[in-house]
Amino acid sequence: MADPPAPYVMAHCDGDYTTNVPVADLIGGKGAIVTRYAGLPIPPAHGGPARLLVPHLYFWKSAKWVRTLRFMDKDQPGFWESLGYHIYGDPWKEQRYEGD
């Protein structure tokens, strides 16, 4: 995406699950919405039909069953972040919980 409309994205998934990700962590090959693996559709057990893949952040950011992406001007907590998980989730900085 050459010119994203806002700096943050909220992924809305089945079961009212959400997760927030900065757009900067999705562009330039850092993240993706994946629908296929090895040429085949991703099975539902692995997050199909569409899964957010952000391999450099903690895995709760790689949400399964993505239905909608909402661009946001300000970062907002998703499901786990609203329960005390770190708003960003960098595993190399051990950002697991709020305050890490």
C-alpha cells in the first residue's frame, strides 16, 4: 500500500476478536493478509479464509479468521490488549503485558 489512509489498523475477526497493528508493521513485506499456503486455501483450523500474519510481533497479532480491516488515526487496544496485554507486542523486547 503506497499511501495508507491512517497509521493504524484494527483487524476484526470471527468471534468478536480484534487486534491492533501499526500500518508500518504491515507494509514493505513485514506483514500480510494471507489466504493461501503452498498454493492451497488456508483451512479454517489455521485461520482461513484470511489470516493476518505479522511474524515479527507476538502471535496474538497474527489474527485468524479476519473479516474486516478498519484504518484508525489513533492506536486503540484490541481484544487481548484491552485485557492487559502490551499494545504493541515486540517479542525481542519481551513486551507481553502492559508496562513491559
